[in-house]
Amino acid sequence: LQRRWMSLLNDSIKEEFDENGVVCVRNAIPMEFVDQLRVAADRNMKNPGPLCDEHSAAAGTAGRFHDDQFLWTRHEECKNYLFNSPVAGIAAQILHSNSVSILYDHLLVKEPGTVAPTPWHNDYSYWHISGEDICSVWLALDNVKRESMVTYVKGSHKWKMMHKITNFSGESSDDGRYDESPNQDEIPLDKIEKGEYELLGWDMEPGDVVVHHGWTLHGASGNADLATMRRGYATRWVGDDIRFDPRPGTMHFNWANNGYDCGLAKGDKMECELFPVVHRQSV
């Protein structure tokens, strides 16, 4: 597996990530892991964890948009993927990091006919971190057409935007978890909608991954396909320079209130039982 992911990541892929803030890597994950993760995803949808959000239900719209985190602490298939697949090595190589820890894993499922979109956002604005070495690896568990797939604003990671928090379930269902966020930047929605930025997206097949930086703006439509699930399994990886920064209005506080308190102090390296080191580069 180590030889497999090293052969996948040539210099042009790393350069594309550095320049665009996002890159697609084809056939990155062997199907044995994809098949196992499908089983875990179906099981989790029947018996979700304490951090689960059902965005369509909260917004009162058609379909189901299932969102849950820390599956690896409950499902052996997810833990096996983190520790035994190429995914951590891919993240380390793309980040140019000596080691990577898992921040969390994240299941995002839109059932056929789901109306709810994924609003434009970057991930960094929600996270209790400082530093630059962070990425998400979004793995397709199903065939996904570009029109239903996540779309990225090319180069937006260079803006380092700390934007006002966007509620995935709609503002009318806001539960106040991000009320204390000091973020003031405005997402340039008008410019995005007018086509003033280049948008990147791909048709995806099971085993393909998209790797995006924590600063990269992205969003997605609902799943208009009436026959196909859109199951995405994202893993969030922190590298060498990331430190714990529990700013007000970040995900840390909701996590801690639901039993996922890392126990770190501000400025600590993100390495602990909740954020274990999964990969170290060979010396």
C-alpha cells in the first residue's frame, strides 16, 4: 500500500494542490476499504453518534442529508481505513508533513432526491486550530456526477478567509453552537454565482479522492439523482505546524459537550488519544 500511494502522488499532483487548494486523485483507495466503509455508513445511518446532524429534517426539506463525525471511534471499518489504507500517507505527502494526525472523520450522505445543499464555506473557519498544514481527503463511496459533487473555488485557500459561520441546516434551525464566533469575513456569494471565479469539480467513482486545503471555499448542490446515493467519507488530517486553538465559536465546544474533549491546552500540538498520529514519514 505504501508503494501504491507513493506512485500515485507525483510532483504535478502536489503542485496542483499547492496552487489550486484542491486536487483529485483517481483510484487512490482500494475497493476493499470502500466496501467496508459502505457497510459502516449504512450502519451509522441506522444508529448515529451524538454529533449527528440531519440537515434536511432540520430545514424541513425533502430527502435526507446525514452528517456525522468520529465514526472511527465506533466502527472498526472506519478505524481500519484510517490506520491501514493509503489515506494518511496521501495526506502527509500532499501536506509535505513529517507526520499526520487524524482530526476527525466525517460521513456526509445525501439520499436520492435530497434538496438540501452544502452551503459555501471553508472548513478552517469552524476549526479550533492554528497553522497551515491541514487538509481533508473526501472519498467517494458511490458514483457521483459533477453536478452533485462538491465544487471548489480555485485558489481560495490563499485568501485565508475567516468567514461568518454558515449553518448547514439553514438559519431558521440555528442551535446557537457557533454564536460566539468572532469571524467577520463575508463569503463572496455574488461573485461566485456570477462566475467571476473558476470553479473546480469532478465526476467521481468509488475509490477516487479529492484532497482540499482547510482554507479552500467549497459547496455542493443537493442530490437530484432519484436513484443514486451520494455517500462521501471525509477524513481531516493535521500536519506538522497545526496547534490547538479553542477559539470561541469553533467545533471544539460542541465536541466537548458530547464527550469528545481532547484535553489539550492552547498551543499544544494536535497529538493525543482523540487525535492520534496515524502516519510518520520514513527517515
